[in-house]
Amino acid sequence: MSNWSLKQLLSGLHDDIQQRLKTARKSFGHPGTKGDASEKVWLDLFKKYLPNRYQAMSAHIVDSKGEFSDQIDVVIFDRQYSPFIFHYENQVIIPAESVYAIFEAKQTINSENIKYAKEKIASVRKLYCTSLPIPHAGGTYPPKPPIYKLGGILTFESDWSPPLGVSLTKSLINGDQEGNMDLGCIAAHGFFNLPNNSNEYEINDGGKPATAFLLNLISRLQSSATVPMIDIQAYAKWLT
């Protein structure tokens, strides 16, 4: 009989993430250093556990019209069908067509940080996405519509009491719908999720939130359509 325990493995993953976030929050004095360390914890989680078709980085996002997003802490993007990523002086720039999800990483969740994260999400969703017809053996499929880009926030703890109460849900539903949040994790307390075609958030408290959130994110990504075929020539026009 095997001595392995799936429950223990999944619980241990959350415990590791929570402890690393807690250490980053308590050990570093400079806010920027704390932020960088927390961001790295989340990026490491996604790089290890998301399927290989996805990649996670901190990046700016650009469209073929030359418009740029704000800097995004965590961008989950396609690497199977998207050949087009810039690396310049340690900066990463990703085409808008490739993006599946964007997250802002903060030490704690509160109304100010939610508002800030929504502005970051909106700066990505407003970008233009190209889409080309897809050739196949029997002809050509029409261009795919751009996929919906998931958006959310990742934190260690909450400024509210209770951490996942009415103050959280009110902050989530307020503001510009272009920056609407779909899911997020407060590792010390729980996670939230806005199901597709729903106007009501699911609040999941207790348990092992980091692991539960990761599995929920993978499920949401699985239900997303594949990114459209990028029109490289639309970007090449800038060479002139």
C-alpha cells in the first residue's frame, strides 16, 4: 500500500506559498523589496504548476497600434501559438493577442489596492487584438474573436475584518466594468471567483486557499478559447 497522501501534497503546496508570502512581508523593510519578493512567489507557483502551453511573467503588453498597457505584475500568456515576445533591458513586452490572464500582486487586499488592480486590468483589456483566418486541410476557418482576458488580484492577507466579508464584495463590484475582477487569492484567508455569466462572486474562506485558487485558475484557463492567430504583419508595419 502506498504511503503517499494527495491531501497532504495539496495542503503542503498551500502551506509553502503562505509561509513564503508571510516571510516576504515580515523580513523585508522596503515596500518595493517586499512587493518584488511576493510577486516572485506567485510567479514561481504559476511557472511550476500551470500547463506548459501557458507562461507567467511580469510584463508590459502592447498592441499592433502601438498602445501599451501599464506594467503588470503577473501576465499569463500563450507560448504554444504566439511566437512574438520582446525582451529589452530586462523588460518583457508581450503582444495583446497572447494574453490569457493578468494579476496585480499586493501584500494585502483593501479597497485602494482593488481599485489600483482594476485600473491595471482595464489598461490591458482596452488594447486592440488582431486575428487572422486559420487555414486547414479543407479550407479556412474565419478569424477567431479575441478571447476574454481574466483579471484578478493576489495578496497575502486582508485589511478588513472579517477578511472576506461585505467590504470585499462591495469593493469588487464598484468601479469601471472594463477592470472587472474574475478571481483572486488572499492566501491567509481564502479566495474569490466570479463564474462565467454570473454577477455574483463566490467567496471561499478557510481551507488551503493558495492551492484551491491555483486549481480554480487552471479550470478557468481550460475553459478559455485558444488565443487567436496573431497578425505579425500588423506589427511589422512599424518597421517603416
